[in-house]
Amino acid sequence: MHVGRMFPYRGTLAMAVAVAAVAAPAAVAAPVSVTLRVEGKTSTIYDEPITTDGHAVTTQKGGTHACDGTNGGANPTPGPAGTAALDDGARLGGFTWDGPFFAGFGDFAVERVGPDVATSTQFWGLLVNFDFTSVGGCQQRIAEGQDLLWAYDAFSKVRALKLAGPDVALTDTPVPLTVTDGKNGAPQAGATVGGATTGLDGKATPTFSTPGVYTLKAEEPASVRSNGLKLCVDPPGIEACATGDSTSPTARLLELPALLSDTSQTRTFSVAWDGDDGPKGSGVTAYDLEARPFGGAFKGLLAQTKLTSTRFRGAPGTGYEFRVRAIDRAGHRSAPAVGSTLIPFDDRDKAVRFSRGWKRLKRKPAWGGLVRRSARAGASVGLRFVGTRVTLVGRRLRRGGRLRVTVDGASKVVRLRGKGRFRSVLYRTDPLQPGPHRLRLKALDGSRPVELDAIAVSP
């Protein structure tokens, strides 16, 4: 297989910059909201708005590497990138992808997305705003509002089609549709859509005798198939989308860890969701997202949004509940999908009181990038809290010592010896009566260190 053509952009590689294959931490980058579409060999794999940023990407064939626009020296600063967006879409959409990483180019080659695997003559390619990119997917920076398209057998195609038209129509009435070259707006003749073929002006006017909801796509052999257009067809005098859609959609929260430190190192995290209106539904067109701290009132975060993910920054030691509703084209609203997360106290938070004998250490994988370690017997930690359970987060050490955990006078000794993994759950108390409590931790062994990273309180 020719390596150069495996990279997700059109043409041959024009640079020969040798970049070391380093498994880098996630890049710090401002997220952007874009539309991601993945057109497979015979069908559309994904077509949704997403919020994405640059981050470390892991594939089975390529391992873990930064994917943030700085790959191959393409950009001086990190940011959202084309392959990172594909990776986010795979996570949200429930499909997988794979490809090797080539250190000499500092980029992944996308070999497979979903079931569709590249061959010696058919490759995956990336287009931004319907235009083929000239660099690799981790080198290609993307911006707010852009259209991203990953397409199978992209390099044998001349263009990517764009379909435009109404989203509602009447039975036995011609529906005006327009097919263009998405890059330059030029009308495209000979494209089939809805059983009709476009003329020289790129227009087609199919009719639909049967009421219902149709998903239309324009196709033409020399082109990447178009975006999908959802069309509700109803008899005259019937409210739009009412005939074919009589049920409500469903909503799901896809990304919301129960304990934030399990997946994140900071209080800023992603919340992701999606919705489904079924094969006969008119299609989910918007979402409402709300959040509240436990015990508080729900407040709207996003209303009537097309986004399927966002970033949220919470307060230390606080639990949050999120709920999302999906809305379809017919105006039906789903029941709320509800989820919650706990944000731990960091070792630097003033609510957590450390005695002498604790040393602050910088550790990048840790919660907040810092941990506290003590090798002094009697070194203590105190926290007054209101809640029903406490979880200690940290790392076990190969020669780790013992920690006495006392809540309201009831004590338990916890051994912290073992394999070290940052942000592990060291200990979780039994359920407590709701209300105020006092936590006290004490290191028991002067010769064996203990390490503490964060403390989470369940409401």
C-alpha cells in the first residue's frame, strides 16, 4: 500500500519534516463547534454538530499521540484538528476508527472508519468546507462553524456535493431541490436525488405521493455524496411533519463521569449527548440542556441548540446534575435524560486543611497537576463537609504506608501500598446520614509515605 496516499489529504506530501513520535498529554485548546459528517463506502456513518478541541488520540495501530494542529510543525500553537474531531465523533456516535502513526510526518493515516477499510486504491480523505485539505488530519486546524467531511475513496472524486431545499412539502407537489459543488457553489447536472435527476442548473423537482419522513441525499459517480436533507411530506391541510411523526424522540447523556477525577485532571470537562427519533421520525433538530448543583434549581445552559456536546467548569467539592431533552422537527420533546458528576476538592482548596509534614509535588497526571505526600507519622488532614459519603483519590505507592480515616469519631486504617496509578480511588466511606460531618486523615508510618490527591464528597 502506498503510504503517501494513506494520509487524509489530497495529493502527495510536500514536506519531509521528521517529528518524534511522542505520546503527549492532551493539548490545551479552545473548543470549537463544527458539523462533522462521515461518508462511508455505501452509507453515511455520522452527520451531527459536535464540539471538539485538540487532544491526544489513541488508535490500535498507531498508539497515543498529540493531535492538535502542531503535528509535523504545521502550526505553532495547538488547537482543534480534523482527526481529533473524527475521534470525538467516533466517541459520540458509537463507531470506531483506526490507522497507524507515521513519525516522519507526525500524523495518523486514517485506514478504517466504521466497517470501511482503505485499499490500495481507495483512501479516506478529509475536506473542510467541502474543499480537500492539503495537510494531514492532525495538522489541519479547524475553526468555529466549519463543515468537516471525512469521505471514503475521496481522492477518486472531483468534488463533494451539497444539497439544499425545503424541509417540509405536500404530497404530489414538486419539491424544488438544488445540488451544487459544495466548494464553489457551481450547479451540478446529472445528480440523482429523490428519484429525480438534476439538470444543467443543478435543480431537480421530485414528487412524493406517500406522506412520511424522507432522508434525501444527492449522488453522482464522480462526487462524494451530499449532506442529508430531512423532508416531511404531508397531505394539504395537515400540520407540517404531523403525518409521519406521531411519537417523541429519545435523548441520551453520553459523556458524564460519575466522579470527575476518573476521566479528567481539571474542573473543566465535557458533557455530551445525542438523540434519536427513529427511522420514521422527522428527525431531532435541537436540544435543551440544563444543569444544577445538587440541592439547587435547574438553570438552562443551552436552549434549542444543535450542538451535541459542550464544556462545563464546576466548583470544587460540588456535585452537579445535568438533564437534556431532544426536540424533533414535529415539535415533540423527549423525556429528560439525567446524569450527575462529582467534582473533588483539590489538595490546594482552602476547605482541605493540611498540617505540617505534607509536601506538595508537581505531577502532570494528577488532579490539578499536584499531589500531597507525607512521610511523617502524625501528619494530618482535616475537612468539614455536608454530604453522605467521602471518597479519597490519590495513588498507591510501592512502599506506601497507612492512613487512618476518621469520620465523626469512627476510624478505619487504610493501607496505601500497591501499584501506583494517578487519580485512583483509595478509599470510600460507608454511607453517612445526610448533614454535616468532620473528616480527619492521619499518616501512621514515618518510614513509609502516603500520597493524597483529592477528596470527593457525595451530596
